[in-house]
Amino acid sequence: MVIRDKVDPDMPDIDMSAGTITIGDNLVVDRVGFGAMQLTGNQVWGEYPDRDGAVTLLRAAVDAGVTFIDTADVYGPHTNEILIRDALYPYPDNLVIATKGGFVRGGFDYSTLDSVGNPNYLRQCAHTSARRLNVDHIDLYYLHSGRATDAPFEDQVGALAGLREQGLIRNIGLSNVTVEQFRAARSIVEIAAVTAHYTVGVRTGADLLHAAAEAGAVFSPWHPITLTDGHNGGEVLAVIEPIAARHHATPHQIALAWQLQHSPATLPIPGTSSITHLKENLAAQAVPLTAEEVAAITALSTAD
């Protein structure tokens, strides 16, 4: 499928050749989604300062072929979901929006971020997210953290399972959980997707990726194109930059191409506030890494 850029006519067409991936009950989306977290204020607090620019970017993403957008109620809080609604409603039929609940934020400082697992609170989160997004059901709803201690993890998952039975949630996801929690949740209800920190250099979510792939769930790595977030940043660049030069691509495009070609279960959600970078991210789907190049990048971490 070739997508023509509708925002900047001077940019080349994008060959979306990386295919599609299916989430849960037959939600088919393209392999590169869009993470909307950056479209908030500093430290993910408050409104994005250039609201008109954010609206333009979101519309450009959909025009360019993005069919999966990831957000959360804590982004802002709440402002990110409202921004998506204002920019894109009525939504295209093929657009899947994922959101999350279970985090709370008490102010600008990150130290005020905490996890809440009270089932009534989680039900409220899902209902109010649906209201902000102006939808009668949420395509993919994540429990945002497995770290809450105010309620048993199984009760938290059970609350989402109940909302799925009621039709408010179409598919359930888990964010920032352990493999053990993922397996425990699967004994209660079908889990369609998981999301965790996973980059070329730092693969905290490696075990979760393998568990998700084995279970037939989607793995959505966050910060998927970050290059220097670990102690081995120099080594990462030393491997990726020559590969990027050979493909006439950017190092970030190579990082994203590796995510796609390393595992068919991945649905990366790179975020950006730049239309140019958005187009570069989508174009990474067409970068044909060799098996040797994929192996060289994979070898940058002992966790694959």
C-alpha cells in the first residue's frame, strides 16, 4: 500500500510495506502506530502549548495512513484524550484508539505519580475516558500499571473483564506488568496486548515480548526509536549509524525497522511533535534490513 502525503506535497510517497498486525478480536492495524504522549505540556502535564499544531499533526498522521493511536488518561491528565477527540472526531472507520487507566497524578512533579488499583476507580477511569474520547466503547483499554498495591492484581483485571462483558471495552491490554502478572491475567480474561520499555539498547520488556508472542498477543514497545537510553549508547550508535548510511536512512529509522523485523508480534508506537519525523517513522516500514543487520542490532543486548 502506498500512502500519499496530504500535508507536504514535496515529501515522497510512503510505501507501507511492513504489513499489518491484528489486535484481539480482529482489529487490523498497520505495523507503526502513533504514541500521543508528547502532545501534552512539559513533563506530560497540562495542555500541549501549540494546540493548533497538535491538531494538524494528528490529522496528518491519519492522512498519512496511521491506523493506531495510543494515549492514556494520565497524559495531561485528560488533555491528551480530549485533544485526540477534538482533532479526529468523527473517527475514520479504520482508526483504533488505545487508552489506559490506573495511574494518578497529583501535580507537575513526577513524584506525584502513583498507581491505583481500586476496581471502582478503574471502572470510573474507563467510563470517563470513553466520554472524553466520545466513543461508546474503547477499542483497546490498558491497565496502566501492575504496581498498584491497594487492591489485588486479579481484582483489577477482573474489573476490566467486567467492563469487557458490558461492552465498554472491546479488548484488554496490560502496561508495565511482569510476565507473571501477564500469565495471571490470562487465566482471568483474554489479553490482547501488552506494552513495555523495549529499545535497541534497553530491553526491559524482553521476557514480556516473548510471552506475548507465544500467547498470540501484540507487544507494543514504548520509546521504540530511542538510541542512547542505556549504558551502551556509544556501542548502539557504532552499530546503527553505518547501517543507516547503507540504507540512506536515519539511525532512528533503523531502530524502528529493527523493531518491526525482529519480531512479527510488535506494534511500535513512536511519538513525535513533528510532521517530518512522523513521515520518517512511517517510512521506516520500507527499510529492508538484512538478516545480518538485524542480528547485529539484536546482539547489542543480552536480552533479545
